[in-house]
Amino acid sequence: MKKLLLIILTVIFLVAGVTAQNNIRGKVVDAASRQPLENVSIVNAGEPNSSTLTDQYGNFNLQANTNAIKLIASYVGYKALSIAVEEKNKDEIKIELQPDVVNLKDVVILTSGHTSKFSTLSKTDLDLKPVRNTQELLRLVPGLFIAQHAGGGKAEQIFLRGFDCDHGTDVQVSVDGLPVNMVSHAHGQGYADSHFIIPETINNIDFGAGPYYTQHGNLNTAGYVAFSTYNDIPKSRIQIEGGFFNTFRTLVMLDLLKKNKDKQSAYIASEFYYTNGATDNKQDFSRFNIFGKYNLAISAHTQLTASLSSFKSKWDASGQVPTRAVESGLIGRFGSIDPSEGGNTERHNANLILSHSFAGGTTWENQAFFSRYVFNLYSDFTFYLNDPVNGDEINQAEKRNVFGYTSKLDHHYYFGNIGLRSTYGTGIRYDATTDSKLAHVVKRQFLNNIKLGDIKESNAFAYVQQQLSAGKWLIDGGLRLDYLHFNYFDKLTVDQLPSQGKTIVSPKLNIQYTLNPRVQFFIKSGKGFHSNDTRVVTANEGKDILPAAYGGDIGFILKPSKQFLLTVAAWYLHLDQEFVYVGDDGNIEPSGKTKRQGVDVIARYQFSKNLFANVNINFTRPRAIGAIKGEDYIPLAPTATSTGGLFYKKQQGFNGALSYRYIKSRAANEDNTIIAKGYFIVDGSINYTKKRYEVGLAIENMLNAKWNEAQFATESQLKGEPAPVTELNFTPGTPFFVRLKLAVFF
């Protein structure tokens, strides 16, 4: 098997130097905003196997073997367009698509293009169900579940493909290429706080499950989520929302350049959010975001994109509730043992992207980014277990600067009936963290430091990806090289621990076969990894630095009719080392090798022009390798989840949605003696939309279900208890909640 893989990869890389002539080049833009459109399907009607997708700059390259060329351009939310191409224009085609209603017929199964094929699907979901917060953005990813357990200000706990990913250990998250995850974070590896994203600025969500994607490195084991913001907003708006629990939100989005959109565009968006939440102890949660983006066409083939954003939030939290405290009547479900929990955080970002399209189908993109990040969190998980006098409240804090640069070269070749897309990339990310702290506190007052130090961590990488398309076949081979360097200065011992470095090579191989425009089969395979925390790496003298993940998918995509789309995948994932974060002692606890296997089902159906349905179903069997049978459960790993709903969508007039999310009860500890309770939640919304305004009503938890959002098997001791108790601790899920919205467009 290894020899076969090596032969295939070698052939793919060797043919990278072969070029051919007679290809069609063009660009697709939105007719109204004049902005480029990504992932538009371009099909040569005379040659069904001749097809491609536009890149993020709207560019496409397509080979045609006939003189009579008729291109069909289609994209979700736009009117399909047919274009006859003359010989003299085949190198300078510009296609302008008019916005239209969402239609599943515009989701096309292509014989070529990208092996990451879900961005168009998520575009459909995003158009059908506009979101109001970053939690709902993440919930649009099929199979991904989230839980919030710190008053709304902390990054969500993420579940995907049988992983309890903590706050991002096994899911890579980015926005416009800017990394969201924070490595060696004070609260947990890969901490992904996406609250700096204003949801109305998101134009698309690209995602993929498994470690199969060459351009995604550290933390991409269970999968990745890549958000993209609008280059130009459809319209300016002022929006006001208000709801239960003293919840209030304002949004302002302004189009700053309404003329000459082909040359430049700019907009600014700002959001303020406040809520007291449903808990007895008021959350007093406030968040402020501001985001600005500017696009400049320096020339016909050179594009500059610059964005700035700033985010601040603060909150109080009720923390995790021990089951026995509720059952005994000590507190209610929405009560608190330690009401002094909470925190504050802020993040400021700068992102610059410069791209150039050369003649012959080559695109070169360079990106530089910077983030300034501040984090401060007060938590209490065990109450009086370790300190029966002062209690066990802890403070985790850090300040960091993140610097990054990436460069990517993309080229399309054609020779005969074979197409080759070659991508070469390199880059570096450097995190400089000062005063990464874990301290013992009482009611937010400092007692003593447990850990305190400065962290410097760098990740340099390079990769090559070759996509070979021949007839009905697409073979995607990639090779990625990552080098990570870890440095920690312990301020408590005034000790500079020896720095550590490690290199990892990650091969990928994905194959798809398109039987016809209605049926496609695929196989995915690859190696990924997640890095360990710098403090643990240096203390353990470099052991378990970059544990690898090995995965494989096999599945198919069916589109038996224009109205129905079905994707089914069976998969397996092996992880060399599972990491569990232990918050009270600041350690990353290695828990051995694990395996997960499961089945994912994604289905979309359009009943009529305006009525849609979707359903996502995920089954997983997660187990520890080498553990005694019956004691090999992976705590909190989901085994069955499902999301879906009905959506009625019109450009003007009434719109509405009914959606659900379900997660099955699962083991909260290794021997399955403590159970994390499952839940079924139904949400609804109705809007009345006109050209100049929109009014809306959103209802969360319509059935007023009593549910636990975040859940943990925790050993804790309440004041006055003679001995500690290990049981389910939880944060209560939001009860019946209503929110009203008024938006004005101009």
C-alpha cells in the first residue's frame, strides 16, 4: 500500500512540469457589487467532463477541445448564465452573474475542481438561515456541536467527529486566512475564541472533516472551519435587537464606497451586545466589535485586500453546577456555588493580502497578519477540594502577539485531456506570549501563582499539492512539512528550560470518480497532527510534541434530481495521543492512543421554489486503544448527533425557519458510570423582509426543554462536605428565549 501511494504521488509531482495550450481563462463577478465570486461552477456544455470552479478572486481556467464553446456558469443565489465563447475572446472572458433566489439546482457535481466540496453547501445554508451570533455560525457546519459554559464570553467547547475538542485542540478555525486558534493558551491548547467575528460580515464558510487537506496544518485532525468575510457588503444597514434576560444588540454596517466598485470597495461594521443571561447570578456580559475591510484593484490582475478589527468583552459567570447541589435544594439549576467567576478578553487584528494573476493561469498570493490578544479568566471547578478555607478558584491569564506570513503559488496546466492544478505554499506563524499565568485566587483576589512564564512558539511550514483531473477521475496528492519550535521561560523558578523543536511530514491522497452528473464517489486519506502545549513540551524534554492523526474516508455524493442532494461518508481516525486539559493544575494530560470510526450523512431537499429542508446525521464509535474493555470510553466524546430543519425563503415578504439539534447521551468518564445527558432543542424564526427594512422574531428552545449545555465528570467538594464527590457537573442550557429585530437597509 505504501509503495502504491509513493508511485501515485511521484507521478503526480513529475507531471507538474508538463504544460499545454488552448485553455479558456476568465473571471466571474457579482453584477451588482462588481466583486469576484468564488466557487462558481463553470461547465463547458459541449464537454461534460470539462468543468472547474472559480478561485477566491473569481478567476477560472478551463480546457476546451472543440471550436464551439458554450460555458454555463452557475452559483447558489445567482441566476445561471450561458455564454458562447468566440476564439478571439477565450483569454479574456468576464462573466457577470445577477443575484437570484437560492436554488439547489445550482449545486453542481463536477468532474474536476476542489476536493473540498462543501463550501457551496454551507453557502446554501448561510443564505437560508442568516445567523445572529458566532455560535450559530459554527452550528452551520454539519456534525459540529458547541457548548458554552462561562457566561458567553469564553470560547465555545467544540465537538466534531467523536472528539471533545475542548476549545479547539482538534479543530482548526480561521477567518480570511487569519488563524483563530491560540496555541499554548492559558486555558487550553488551540483555544479558538471566534467572538471577534461579526456574523453579518460572513459571506461563506468552508469546512472539511478529517486530516485530508494540505493547506491546513496544526490542529486539523477532526477537521477545519474557514470563514470568509464579504469583500463588499450587499447594502448598508442599521439593526437593533432586544430579547429576554435584558438582552440587547445593535449593528451598524456602512458601505463606504458606493461608486467605481470594479476599482475599489470598502465597508465598516460595528456591533455591541449585552445580556444578563438566564442565570440567577447576572452575567453582565458586554461585547464590542468593530471591523473594516478595503479592497483595491491595483491593476486588472493585481488585488490588494486589507482589514482591521478590534474586539473587547467582559462577563460574570455562574460556572459549573454540581448535580447534588441542585438535587439537595442548595441552589437551583440556574444558581451558582461561586458567583465570582467570569473574565475579560480582547483581540485586535490586522490582515493584508496581495494577489496577482499571471498570464497562463498562475496566481500568486501573499498574506501577512498580526494579532494582539489579552485574556483573563476566573474559574472554579472543584470549590473546596484543595483549599477548604479559601476555596479553589483559579485565574488564568495571558498577553500575546501573533505574527504570520504565508505565500501561495497556484497554477493550472493542461495537456491533452488531462488537467493539473499545482499549488505550492510556505509560511510561518510566531506567537510571543508574556505572563502566561495560572494563579490561586479567592473572589478574584490574588493569593499565589501556580504557574507563570513567557512562551515563544513558532511554526514554519511548506507544502505542495497536485490535483490531476483526467476524464471522470480527480486525484489529489499533497505533502506538507511543518517545523515547530517551543521556548518557555519559567518566572517562578527563574529558569530558562531547554527549547525543543520537532518536524513532522504529513502526506495526503484523495481520489474522486464522477460516474455522471448525478453520482460521484470519493476516497480520502491523510495524516494530520495537533501540537502539545509549550510548557508541557519543555518540561517533558520534547516527548509527545506532535502526535499524529491518521484518517480515511470513503463515500459518495448523489444528486438524483435537481431538488435533492445527498452525501454519505464512512470514516476512520487513529490518534497517536489524546490530550485532556486539566485546568486546576495547568497540565495537558496525555491519555494514550485512540480510535474513532463513524458514518456522516448530509442531505438537502428543495420542496418548492421557496421551501427547503436539510438534515445532518453523524454516528461515531470513539474508543481508547489498549484500555480494558468497558473502561475504554473517551469522556464526553459524542456518539450520535443530528441537526436539520425546514426553511421558507423569499427575497421579499415573509421568511421563516424551524431548526433542531440533537445529541445523544454519552459517557462522561472512562467506564461509562457517569452519563452526560443528551438533548433535543428546537429553534424558530420568522422575518418580514422588504427592500428597505426587515422585522424579525427569533425563538430559541421553543419547547422550553430542560437541558445541560456543558457537562463534565468532576471531582469536587462543597463547603462542609466530609469528602469529595465525583459526579456530573453542568451548566444549564438556555430556557425559552425570544428576541425581536428591526433592520433598516440603505
